[in-house]
Amino acid sequence: MVGLGQARIFCTMLLLTGCAALAPRVFGQAIAQRDPEPCGAEAARMRTLLDRWPAPADAEVVGRALVIAFGSSVTEAGFAPDAFDHEANARGHATTSYDFGQLALSADLQVLFAARAARRVAERGTGQAEVVLVELTPRTFSRTFNEVLREKAQDYYWPRRALLSESPELWPTARAHPGEALRGAFYHHVFADVPPRAVRTWLGLKLDELTTTHPCLDLMNLNFLVPTIQGELDAFCAERAKVFPPGSHVPAYDPETRGFIPGYRRLRPAYERLLRAIDGAPGREAALAPEAWEMDFDPAAVSDVITAVQHLGRLARRVVLVRYPENVSALPTSGRVHEAQPEWSAICQRIERETGAPLIDLSRAEGFAPRDFYDYYHLVPTAAERASALLAARLPL
Amino acid sequence: MLFNTPQFVAFFLAFFVVYTFLARGPRARLVLLAAGSILFYASFSYRFIPVLVGSGICDFYLAQAIHRAEEPRRKRLLVVSVVMNLAVLAVFKYTDFALASAEDLLHLVGVRTQVPRVGLVFPLGISFYTFQSISYTVDVYRKVYAPRTKLLHFLASLTFFPHLVAGPIVRASSLIPQFEALAPATWAAARRGFLLIAVGLAKKCAADLLGGVADPAFARAGAGAVGAVDAWLGAVAFAGQVYGDFSGYTDIALGTALLLGFTLPPNFDVPYLATSPVDLWQRWHMSLTTWIRDYLYTPLALRYRAHPYRNLIITWVLIGLWHGPSWTYVVFGIYYGLVFSSLHVLSDILPVRLLALTERRAVQPLLVLGTFFLVLIGHVLFRSSSVLGAGRMLMGMFWGHAPARLGGTAAWVTAGLVVLGVVLPQALDYLVVRKPELAERPRVLWPLVLVSLIFAATLGQSGQSFIYFAF
């Protein structure tokens, strides 16, 4: 049976196996596979954001405490660096603060992003970040919410590829191999002329939903939207769309607001006009309670956040947990959500206990009415300024 | 140990060395084939080895008894064999489905009770090797094939690892003689084997990439409304995914068998070029459809000549159920039963002159598109996780108003890539199956092998499971 033919078959088999094994080294592995982060597109987005964050200028940090707020859209909407710094200065503490809140981020990824930023601060020779604020919001600990995020990462398979190919951190490796560069160029070529509306992450797609589905209340949940002021919403959305320049799938850093998504601040005039509109529309101030699924707490997410905060604690001088003001007036009638509040408080206390990071709880802070919120969590610009001042007052600097 | 993992490559290289260079004599090689196949099966689940080997041994001795016996004892022994095999299949695969359906039925008539479930996991490949075993005893009963006297030949052919877990379903008359001869692979056969393996891996890779478009669309339909663009993209992507996945698996199975000196029958023949549903099922999963034709449909049709449509629907519902215990497969079967019955009626009532038009070359592309459209609907029923989800997906395709996930250029680019993902594997299939003399020319074969391997190695994800492993 054994013959030259069999030896030839075996040698060919070895040769082809070798080719298959070497191919990824020669031509580059698929970008998605080489992405070292567990969260793929989200992590690439974070890296790109970090790259776009300029090193703080000496004037901004010398002799001043560097404060960075991390979190989801709740931080993005609820933290106003100027108001925070103003209040801190009034109390005799010179601070420079940044708003790094990002839409649709899971809690663990927020903290990991914070850790990377803190390390970046240390690496850039500006010393350790004085204070890192970490947001605690029930929604980001929800199993359902995080599953939706993961599903979205899967949903946007091709845009995700495009996003990764545009991640500057991947470019050096992409250029190292002709095949990799070719693939990167292919994706870039295919998607480069696509308007950001179509390709950017779910943030942009959510915006599409806002503009195409009436009454557009899903994410922003403006609540006071009435058909006569639909034009205002369009302006709101158009302003937000400007954040993404054509060909770019991550927002640019905005030095004016010291954050990445300055939409809320820039929209203050539009917001004020909306506010005037609701003054003439009685019954539009009903507070919105969170959905029941937001209280579907995932123990794994809690453990992940504890580990990540402990890791962050080694990179920043001080880590502080923050619960931003909540639109609590609707809670008593919200059934399951109301019942879950003790569980949520216990989770916050557990994170505080196991990480040693103090918790500043503004969730029941006085002076916030339903009209200070877009929905249950998201503060309107004027309220964000008040909340940030309150935070600066309570933060032991 | 999936075909697309380094573990399988290592296993196969080691097996090839031992089988080809070290094993002395046919008996040693047969023992090695059976042992290697059982080891391969054990890498998925060792618990079900007794089921696999046990049912094989029973059928081997039952076939011998059938061969020796006279009527009516022969028939009784055949019934024992068939019932035993189907009972094993039913117990493992359909018990919980039957219990759940009984509970639903009781709820419908107002009886609120919870029927307990058995919770059995069905053995991998049971649908494939059970059918193969049944065909052996039936062939012996029909006297088209004389039973073998050596158990080892039968067991080695039944458990032969390239086709054990997802087919093709091979007749004993075609495979056992090869195990008796144990001819070594020729260089020409091995070259074709390499080609099939490389093309199979590339198809599997393309299928996984298409899954990135199909899976979210079906998941979305399972959860709620889905837009027309997403639904169409998802359905077409699944057409490419299921074809690439299953035919890719089959190609790898055929290729590895060729490297060991065995020839397995083809399972696909460029199915999406079919010009009618009947034509399609003569090109898609051919080993199952010919099995069903020979052992189920033909006996039914001969026995109940007066009820051709009923025979068709029963046959198709059973084909649907063969895929798994789910109502979506039942609906899938009913759908194809109705399609076939309708074609049957049409062929009876339409004038011959009109039917002759379909033979014209100019009409063929229209027929191909029409058939693909019917196939897409079948695929939606097949892929959906529930009948409701399938309904939503079909609603989305024809009346979907939900906002699309992708819009503008991104949707067009995705659509283009999806079409490419469907068309390219068909083109490869056409080249390999229909034009072997061209594909096996060294100047075509080796570049094709290398390009396919590089494509699979760089873009594929090692260890992505095969869809038909679930059946």
C-alpha cells in the first residue's frame, strides 16, 4: 500500500497545512480577530476617542487638579466641566475637568475606558489624574441592556469592519503587511464615501431612528415634544449629526466643552425654545420612569465593574463613584422599577465597599424637577450645570 | 473536533501517517478506521458511542437474519430493524417536542397542566447514521444487496468519520465494497481531494461571513418587526450561508475521504441554478432526497396511487421533521409539499406547448430566479427560530416598514457582498462539479487550492460550527 504516491500525498498535505498556517502571518489576520479587546467595535471606538484626546496643556493642569468624568450618556448630558470647575474654584480648589461620557456604553467598558485614559495621563507626563469620576447608573448594569449592546456590535458587522479599519491604533499593524494594508484600503475605499449617517456606530443609527420614527422619543425621550415643534427636533438632530464630520466614525474632541460630544451644550438655545414651547403646553411634564428591563441586574457586570474600578484605582490618585440626579417623581408608580431600588442601592454599596471608592449619591438630590430631565436619567443642560456644581461642592478635593 | 480546526488537521495528519505508513494488513487498517472514527466521534461526545455502535451491530445481525429467513419472517425482521432505528431517533430527538406539543394542545382545550420533559440531548449525527443503517437492512430485504459477513467492514463503513456527523448518507452497496477493497488513494484522486477540502473551507468561511448579515436579521424578526431591506438581505444572506456551510462541510468530507482512498457520493450540484423546485431538490442534499425517494416516497406512491398530493405532503413533512423537532420544520415541509403539489397540478393542466416553453434557453434565467425566490421563502421557514418569527420575516420581506439598520451606500455595499457571497460558491461548485476536467488541470487546481486556503485562513474563524451538525 505504501508507495511513492502516498508519500507525495502526505508531503502535499504538510505543504498545504504549512501554507494555511502561514497565510495569516503573511497576509494578516482578519482585523476583527486581532482586535485584542473583548468588545470589538466598542473598544476600537474607545481607543480612537483616546487618540483624539489631546494631552492636556500645561496651563490646564499645572497647579490644578485634573478631574475626568467617565460614564454613559448620563455623564455626557449631566456633567458640565465649566460649571464644575467654577464651583470648585469658588471653594478654593483649582480644577480642570473633562466630560468623557459616551452614549451606549456598558458599565465595565466605561471603567476600562477610564483606566486607559488614566494610564494615558500618567504616560504623557502630566502626572496622575487627581480624580476620576465613575458613573453608576442601573441601566448599564442591566443584562438586557448589555445584551442589546452586544447584539448591536453583531448587527453592524460590516460597519464594524469599517470602523476597525479606521482605528488609528490598528493602522501601524495594518501597514506592516501588504495584504493587511490591501484589506484596510478595501474597507476604507468601500466605506470612505459613505455618509456618516449610514456607517457610524449605533449612536448615529439611533439618530436616524430619531429622525425617521415619529414621535422620536425612544432615546432622548424629550417628552415635551409636540408636533408643532417637530422642526426643533430636526434642528436638534442636525446639530448632533454635525459632531461626526464626513468620513469620520467617531466624534472629534471639542476643546470648548472639554468633551467628545458637545451636542447637549450647543443645543442649549434650541432647548430653551423647547422649554418655552412646553410652558404653553400643559400636562407635558409627566416624569418618565425607567423601563422594567433596566433593573434586570447582571451579577457578572457588577463583578466586572468592581474588578475594573480596583484596576483603575491603581492608575489614578482617587476614584469617586457618582450617582447623578434622577427623575424620581415617577418612581412610586413604576412597579417593578420601584421595587428594585433597594437592590440597586445594595449593588452601589457593594461596589463602594469592595473597591474602597467613595460614592457621591445625587440621585435624590433636592432641587431637581421633572422638567430638568429629558427622561429618567438624562439632565437637560441647565440642570447639568447645577448638578455639576453640586458634585464639586460634595467632592472632597 | 470540527473540520475547520487545527485539532482536526493534526488528527487527520496523524491518522493518515498511521493508516498509510504504519498499519500492516487490511484487518489492521479496518480496525484503525473504526477506532479513528470512534475517537473522532468521542471528541464531540463519548456518551453516545454505545448508541452508534449498538444500533450498527443490531442492524448488521438483523440484516443477516433477514437474508436467511423466508417470508413472512423476513418482513417481521425488517419491521423490527426499522422500528428500532426510528425508535432510537424518536426517543432522542422528538420526545420533548412531542411532550411540549401535547402540553400546548392541552392548553388549547383548556387543560392547564405542565407536561414534564425528559431533557434528552440527541446524539450527534443520529439522523444521518440511522438512515444509513435503515437503508442497509431495507436493501438486504429487497435483495438488492447481499449482507456482509464481517461486522468490521460494516461498522467501519457506518462510522467512517468524514461522513459520520453530517453526511452524505451513503448506501452500504456503495461504501462497503470500498472497505473490502481498501484501495490506496491515487494521486489524481488526492489532487481532487485537496481541491475539495480547500474549496470547502473557503465556502465555510464565506458562509460564516454571510452569517454576520443573516443572523441579526433573523434575530430581529424573532424579537419584533424587521424592515424590508434587512429582511431581504437576511434571507439572501442565509441562502448563501446555509449552502456554503453545508456544501462546504460536504466538500471537506469528500476530500478527506478521497485522501484515504474512499469515494463518497456528491451531495450538491450547483443548486441555485435549478430551474424548478423539483430540479433544486435533485441538486440539494442529494443523498437525503434520493434516500427519501427510494425508501419513503416511492413505496408510498406505489401503495397509495390515488393520493399523490397527500403522499407528497407526508413525504415533505417528514423531510422537514428529519431536520429537527420544531414546528418551523413542519411548516417548511408543508410549504414544499404544497409547492410540489401545485407544480404537479400545473403540469397536468397546462398545455404541453406552454410547458415546452420552459425548455427554451431564454426562459431559463427567469425560471432560475423564480425558483430562487421560492427557495428563499423555504429558507426563511427553515432558519427562523419560531413560526411567528418566520411570519415576521416574511412580513418584513413583503410589507416591511420598520426602519432599516443599514441605509444608503452601506446597504448597497452589503447587498453587493451578500450577492457575491451567494454567487461565488456556486461558481466554485460549477467549476468543481460540472467542469472537473478544467478544475483539475494543475494550472487551475493549485492556484485555486492556494487562494481558497488563504481566503479561509485569513478571513475564516476557526471552530465555527456547521449548521447541519444540529440535525
